[in-house]
Amino acid sequence: MSLALALVLAYVLGAIPMTLIVARVGAGVNLRAVGSGNLGATNLYRALGWRYAIPAGVFDVAKGAVPTAFLPGRVGAEPWIPLAIGAAAITGHVFSMFVRFRGGKGVATAAGVVLALAPLPVLLSFVVWAGVVKLTGYVSLASMLGAVVFPLGAWIIGTANPWVVPVGALLAAFILFTHRANLARLLAGTENRFGRRGEA
């Protein structure tokens, strides 16, 4: 398999808007028209509950983990290849061709990518994410802090792939960028907390 084909496959898999599909097929709801209109699992939870949000969220994680774990072996042994394939999956999720290039914010799919490459730092990020959600109720803040913690954890714990730390730092910056509106609302004190309808 060529690298170009692997990148295309990862992008297409990442581009599948599962939260939108689950909401529409499972409940006849247009996720774009409810809550924040965002295609993330948080907005799906606010609209329809855990029954819909959990499987869609798991799929979003798998969109990053599966191509990152399985496609590089068919392409080459260079350590940057899994990161490139993972980046294609994240790009597909955020800029999905199936929803006019307006997808989710990339957190779950990025988590899947790094989970396939460095599970222990991801566990550390998850602990931070869960703790921040529990203490503050802000999923957006938890997502941003979890993203920032990952490259730091990977640097401290160490990874077999030397590209994980620098690419993890780039991913953290990208997650901060996709959450820039949430950050502005956090600073203004108008961000909604988890479990309440509104922005996700």
C-alpha cells in the first residue's frame, strides 16, 4: 500500500460524522440544529443522553486509533508514518468532506491516535480530563488541559517513537485552536458546564 492511499483511507475514516449519523438515524434529530450545533459527543450527550453519546464517542476514538495502529505496517517502518496517518484521520474528523468540512473539534479522534502510540501518557491525560470535568464541569477546559498534558507526560514517561512528543505538542496546539471560541467563553465566564444544554 502506498502512503498516499493510507492517508486517504485515514482521512475518509476520520471524516465519517458518526455523531450526526447516530442522532439522525437513531432519534431523527439533526445534531446541527440542537444545543451548540457541534458534532462532538458532548453535544450529542446533551441532546440525547449517554445511550447515543457513548457508542458515537467510542467510534470517534477508533477513527484515530485503528488507522494509526494498522495502516503503517502496510506502508513502511519510518517512525513518522503513524503520526502522518493519525494526522490525516484527525483532519478528516475536523474538516469532514461529508459535512461541508465542518466536523468536530478533534479531541476524541486525536485521543485515539495517541492511544495507539503511547497509552500511558494518554492515561495520564484522561485522569486530568476526568478530574477537571468533575471539579469544574467544563468539558472544553478538560479537553484543552488533557491535550496539553499529553506531550508533557510522553516526554516524562518516554515513548518508543521519537515523533510522539513533538507531534503531541502540535496536536495540543491544534486542540487549543479548535477550542478558541470555548476559551473566549471561559475567560468571559459564559461557558456552559457539562450536563447543561448549550455550547460544547
